[in-house]
Amino acid sequence: MDYGSHPQHWLLFDRIVQQIVLQSESNETGLVRNSDVAPIDINVKEIVHLLAKEEELVAARKKAEEMERENLDMSIKLAKKEQELDLRTQEKVLSKFHIFANSN
């Protein structure tokens, strides 16, 4: 969902509307309440706090994904280096074997 240039404002607005809808729905099943005059209980501070936690969680997930990609890249590079080292070691052993075999 694209929130434009001020995503925090739209997210806050969205959460406040959700609270209003949830309170309206919860009152439909219980007591009869005149929504025109009844106060709406919205804790904006709590909503802002939850949005901040959500934002931190999203940032932490992105960082974890980035670190996983870096780890995978490093593992691939390490495997390639190990293969190169094995190949060089085999070449050295073979060249020493050939020198030894030719000297006899």
C-alpha cells in the first residue's frame, strides 16, 4: 500500500479509524449506545507507540534479511576459495609427484 509522502500520518489515521470501527462494532452486540453523543475511547499515545514498535520491527526484519544475504554471499565466496585452494594443493602435489617420478 502506498501512503505517499507522509506514511506515518496515514498509518496513524488508519489505526484511529480502526479503533473507531472496532468500538462501534463492539457496542452493536452489547449495550445500546448513541454513537452521536457517546465518547470514543482512543488512546493516540498507545497507537503511536505501537506504530513505532512496528516500524522498529520492520527495520529489524530488513536488517536481518540483509545480513542473511551477506552471510550467503560470504559462504559462497568461502566455498569458491576453498575449491581454489584444494585445486592449487592438488596441482602442487601432482607437480611434486611428477618431479619425484622423473628423478627416479
